[in-house]
Amino acid sequence: MASTAADGPPVEPQSLKKLSGRKRIRTACKVRAEYAAVKDLPPEQGRGGQGKGPAASSSTALALPGTQDTKGAHREGTSNAIIPAPLMLPKAPESTIPGKNTTLSIPGSSDRFSTSALMERIPSRWPRPTWHAPWKNYRVISGHLGWVRSIAFDPGNEWFCTGSADRTIKIWDLASGTLKLTLTGHIEQIRGLAVSQRHTYLFSAGDDKQVKCWDLEQNKVIRSYHGHLSGVYCLALHPTIDILLTGGRDSVCRVWDIRTKAHVSALTGHDNTVCSVFARPTDPQVVTGSHDTTIKFWDLVAGRTMCTLTHHKKSVRAMALHPKEKAFASASADNIKKFSLPKGEFLHNMLSQQKTIINSMAVNEDGVLATGGDNGSLWFWDWKSGHNFQQDQTIVQPGSLESEACIYALSYDVSGSRLVTCEADKTIKMWKEDLTATPETHPINFKPPKDIRRY
């Protein structure tokens, strides 16, 4: 360096002498730190001379490519001139996408280099969507006297149950759509249902702050789980442990022991209503979505947050875990996003926007994601590519208001071949694939995205 701390105090320019005290010392140190390498250049070189001054300077200043005329130095015969080495750019990281090399995009002229100009070019290749047959409505079931808010399927795929704002739970035959049983006991609308795979138990939760366990052999309530301070909006059963997870308006996800009805723990951390939850056999065993726009992964043993995803800008009202892949999707009014498990890396957004509040979503093993909105829109997506291949609109039944075209809940049966939607016109609609459709009659109209939002 041309000037170091051992050389004594820096020589102050005339302009610095007008400053006083501590400010002058601070400004002098800044000047020395910034311009020490070029402070002692000869006047000709400092003013952009073409190498006509002294052959070399004692300064160790970095010379950028193109700033000095090296040909002029050789032309003058200055054999001792030091030819500055070209500025070495940092090596860009290799792309994580197989088969794609990262390229450097450096705007401007070649003599101006900046680390902020090194940008990774996003690969334009997008996976082609798999062809799926369009879905059609083949049955409408009436029987509830209020909005149908929740649904759950029997593990044996013989029947399904629905919970309604009329405070009843109705059990329907899946094949014929006939009513088999009506359960009464709640005093407010029923927002969540779950059927156990290992017991003959049905669990329900509602706005009356109650969580009930029904024995389907006796068709009556055998346990109640007390602890929520407000309405319970969602519930889920752990796939391998006998515990029940419930989330509600008190911003807490509560963990219950099914057998003893004991309150195991309270997963606190959300700032608003917990309106969606699902459980996995491995960490993260519990994932919750909330009106506070976040998704949280929970350590069930420690009872605390493992990770918080803040990608959404609006309430996360629905989530769907893929039955085969280690991934899940979440929906809010701004977008539908896909995340990987177990770490929660963001994968991509779906390629269209439903532009409504999405209350429920489900995905089957064939990779068909269905989402139901507040305006009665039922959209079908290809899971792999995020392509929206069908947009349907539910038809309000006669006698209902047009504003009651709202889908509150939907779910696939165990086989994934039938979809059931629960709606605000008090009906339950059943959907299946159109077997007469072919890729020729319903071609894929797919355009890969030009700009890929990475958040």
C-alpha cells in the first residue's frame, strides 16, 4: 500500500483543513481508505495519460482491462512497464438444475465489471404437463338444511360423512348417494371431520368449541375434548400415533390423546386463526396454515416451531399433502404454491390465478389437484407442471341465491377416482372423469411461463 497506518497521520488536503476536530480526522481516514492506492499516481497517469509518464508507479493500484493502453507502452519502448493483469471475476455457482449451465449476464460495456452484474439466468425449460381427462358432475345430493362445511371418507371407501351448519353429521353411501345415518350433538356448525383408520371412530369439531369422538358401532359420542377457547376450524389424525390435532380461532393447534382424552400439548406461535392442518408419520409431523399468512412446521416432541414459511401474502385457508410425493400445496387468495418436504423449500407457483378465496383443495395419486373457491369455481391442475387444464363453475340449485355458489370443502375418495364437493347451496356434488375424452378431443393448451416467480 502506498500509505499505511505506520506512515503517520495522513496528509490533509486543503479542503479538509476547513473542517474542525473529530469530523476532520474521520473524513481524512475515509479519504485515505478510499484513495490510498491512487493517491501517489503521476499527474499524467492520474489524468488518464496514455503511459507517457514514468514507466511504473510504486502504487499497487488495480488496473481494469481497457483503462490503460498497453500497446502505447510497448510502442514507446518502455520495457520495464508493468502490464496490469485482467480483473479476475468470481466463479459463478453451477446451476442446480441438471443439464443446465449457469451463464453470466453482464450489462454494459466490457470495461465495467461489478459483482451486482453477475446474475444467474433462470432456465426456461418447464416440465410438460401430463394429460388428464376433464371432470364432470354426475350426481347432486340434497338432504342438509344448512351450508355443508366439511367432509371425510371411510378408509374402506364404502361411505363418506359430511358436517353442516344445520348442526348435524350425515353419513352417505358412496356408490348410491343415499343417506345412511344422521348424527346430532353439536350446537353450532361443524367445520371439521376425520375418520380413524385404526378404530371405528369418527371425530368432529365445530364453532361450539367442542371436539367430539363418535363410536360408529354405537352411533353416539363417547369422548369430548375440552380446551379450545373459540371455534374449532380444522382437525386431523396422526397416521401412526393415536393423537388428534385440532386448530381454531384461538390461534392454537392443540394435541389430544385419543384414548384418554387428555390434552397433550398446545402448539402456540400463530398470530391468527389456524384454519388448516395435516399430519405426517415423520418430521415435520404437524404442518399448520393460518390466517396470519404463514405455514408452520412443528416439532411434535418438543412442542415448538421447526420452521415458518412466509411466502404467502394472504390467509392460508387450505393445504393438500400429496399421497405419494414428499411435497404439499397451499392455497390463499394470492396464489397456489408448492413446497417440498421435509425442509419446506419453495418449488413453484401454479401457472394461473383463480383470483378468489380458496377454501379447500385436494390431490389424488394421478397428480390431479382440485381447488374450490368462494365464487363456486372448481379448477383442476396438473400437479407436476402447475398447468390449469380445466376451469369449472358449480351450478346453484333451484331455490338458492346466486351468491350461494361457494365450495366450502372437497375431497377425493380413497381410490382418487371420485371427487365430492360440499357447497353453500346445501348440496353435495359428486364428480368423476369423463371417460369419453381423449387427448385429441381435449388437447393440452399449454404455454410455458416466460418469467418464473421464484418466491
